[in-house]
Amino acid sequence: MNEQSQIDAVCIAPHDNTATLLRDVHAGESIAVGMPADGSRLMLPVLEDIAFGHKVAVRPIAAGEDVLKYGEVIGRATRAIESGQHVHVDNVVSLRGRGDDLHAAGPEAGPIAAADHVEFLLKPCVLDASRASFMGYPRLDGSAGTRNLVGVISCVVCANDVVSRLDGIEGVAVFTHQQGCSQTMPDVRAIARVLTNLALNPNLGAVLLVSLGCESVPSAEVLKAVQNAGKPARMIVIQEEGGLTASVTRAKQIVSEMKKEIEAERVAVPISRLRVGLKCGSSDTTQGLSANVVVGALTDVLVAAHAGVVIGETTEFMGAEHIAARNSKNTEVQKRIIKLVDRMEKRALAVGVDMRGGQPTRGNIAGGLTTIEEKSLGALAKAGSAVYQDVIDYGTRTDLPGLVMMDAPGREPEMLTGLAAAGCNLIVFSTGRGAPQGFPFVPVVKVTGNARTFDRMREHMDLCVAGLMQGTESVEGAVGRLLEAVLKTASGEFTKAECCGYNNSMNIYVTGPVI
């Protein structure tokens, strides 16, 4: 890795016609580009100022030619691009999610080669965590909590004001959202499923549901399902209690009783009881070269130790679904992944505009990500080399070991909720530009590969793996530090998000209208 520190940009795969900059460069400079095919360096004159993390053409690219990164097509040149020129949104267009150009969209923009993703960095990791353990709270269903909290969960948006009054009580976690009434029945059923599975998350020792009393969601059925699973659960109904003040008073009394009921000491439990959710957000190009590569190595370590890993963000499979498909357990899982990505893309196409600005977001673009294909290829590095064992609907609980895909959007409030409902007792969240969000009752470990972000956002970042890009740290060294952070967090050490309380802006994903 020492040689990488002597280069200014890296060309990731032999076929690539772009390289990613490791520093800001200026017009007239001649920069050293690391070439993966033979380990050589290409000296490249730069024609314009280009920011760190952005792409530069390593050879001329003709108008209409495929633009390549990771050995994959990430878009098409809209005009001729000279060697040494900035490659970005002003001269490249995505081929996916193009409601403004239906002829451009579709899976025909697939791989040009069967190269492994970020092959030059993703070395085999020899870490063996099979005998590792953490100090947790065993549950009756065989799971284990990394926290032991009383959860106060709103059944409907109209109950949020009562629930929020309990925020800040030690040993209590509150969950509010914007759903629960005046929605189509498929969404009502989905919300009920999510609320039930949130309540069953192993990090909650007991649950208080707060109902308004007239919501569409069948709150009594949610309560019964939680109780039938053997978890202490109660419910208050605001319309029956007499309003805000009486409801808050009653809720505080109940949670005080529940806190005493669930008192317990941590005990050693095997790492196989970890269910780790994966998320990336506020992304830039450093993630596909550093943070997500390290998270992918962690995924491989966890899967080898028979732990469970859940990945989602269906939009961020778009343009990389062929990689996930070929790493699927069987044809059924493969077809399900392709179907979900196709369905998500059709939602984008139906709007009739280019999805760019929404995906990738404005911040993604500022960080050097040009198209959804490029973003997806970097995002799926989080899966490592693991095989997809199953595909689940949003907010569905899974107890499977190994890697599972959950159908979910990319936005943090909905995605983190989905992971918690899936039963994840810890979440690893990679970020390039500095996403601060945590979750009310599932600890979220923030990891970045952008040294600038780590310096600016120290209040929110738990781990920096920028050394991978800088050539000062190996994948094995970085994943070892991340695994240590995960096990310490699972054993009770607070994350930065928990310390500063940046964890309450959540929501539940729905697809239908408010009616």
C-alpha cells in the first residue's frame, strides 16, 4: 500500500477511462495516476482545476462513448472529453432512471467485463472472528440486545406529541414517525408490520405503544402480536386517557414500572447473535475506495462467523444489480433482486424526468459522484464478497445468518427504521461527506474514508479509514479497527450519535398516497 501514497489519482480497473483524484489538482499540473493492470504510473497532464474525489479522463473519450470506472459502465459521454479533463455531470449522463429519455434507460448498460468490484483493494481478509463475543442481553427468541431499553413507540403521527414528551428519560427510547392514518390498505398493513417488528427488536426489553385511538393502523393487533412473542408490552390510548397531560403522566408511570421489570446484567454472547445493518449516506467517491471497501471486508468477517448482515437501499443497486445477482444463493434470490431494482427504477421513470439531483443527490454530485451507476457500484462494496441468502420486504424481520437484501429506499429516516425492524441490533453507517443520523434504540457506528470529513465532523464520526486511500493502512488493519469498534459498541460503549442525541428524526417507508 506504500506505493499508493506516491500517486495523485487511481485508475481502479484496467479497462477504465477515468481515474479518481486523491487530492485537489490544478490546470497545467502533471499528475501520477496509479494503473492497476501492472502497478505502473501514468503521468497525466491536467487541463483544468479538479477537486479531490472527482474523476479525470486518462485517455480521450468520444461523444457517445461509455464512461468506465470499477471496470463498469457508469454513464455515457455527452461530448468529446480530452485526456486530463474533468469527467462529471457537464459531460456525462446516466443511462438509468431517465424518465426524460426512456430509450437511454435499462439494464443494457451492464458490465463490460466480469471484473470483481474494486479488485485492486478488496484483498482477502484473514481475520477470524468466529470465537469473538460481545456483552449483551439474551432474549427469549434466541436473539441478543446490544442495548436494554424501554421503547415508547408512536402508533400514528397524531400521537407523536405525547411520545416526544418522554424523550430524554434515562433507559427510555422514543420512536416517532409521520404515518399511520388516511393511507391505502397495503401501506396500513406495512406500517403495522414495521411497528410490530420495531417493538420486537432485541434492543428493547419492554415496549409502550401510544395510540390516538382512531388511527387506520390496527394498534391493538400490533400490541397483541408483541405480547404473543413474549415481550412485556402495554398501550395507552390518548382519547381514552383524556388528552396530552394525562397521557404523558400515565406513560411516565408505565415506563418507570417497565424499567424495573427489565433490569438485567450484560452477559457474554457469541458474535453469531449480531445482526448488523448496513447503510451509507451523504456519499462521495471516497466511499467506493475506502469506507465501503472496509465495511465490505467486515461483512465477509461477520458472515464467516455466522452473524447476520442486512443491506438495503434498492435504488443504490441500480446499475450494479448484475453484481448482486451473480453473488446470489440461487436463481430465486437472483430474480428477486432484479425484480425489485426494476420496480424501483420504474417508479423513477414514471416521474418523467432525469432522477439526477434526487439520485445521486446534490451533495453526492458535489462529492464527485456523477451518476446513479457510479454511486451504486461504490455502495455495493459494503456487501464484500458475501453471497445474498435472501431478499425481504421492507421492515420484515429476519433471523438468517449471512447477507440479506431488504427492499428499501436510500433516505436515512426510512432506511434506518427498516433495518431496526429487520431485527438489526447494530448498524454500520459509512459516509463520505458526514451524515450525522443515528437511531433511537439501535447504535449506529459512523465510519468515513474522507479525512477532511473526519476532521470537520468529529462530533459525529466514530472511525476514520482514510489511510486506505492514503496508502498508510491495509484493508485488514482497517477492518480490524472497525470490528473492534463494533464489538465495543455492541457491549455498551456509546456511539457518537448516542452521545450527542442525534437520533430522533425517523420515518416509515410507504409507497402509496395519503388519501
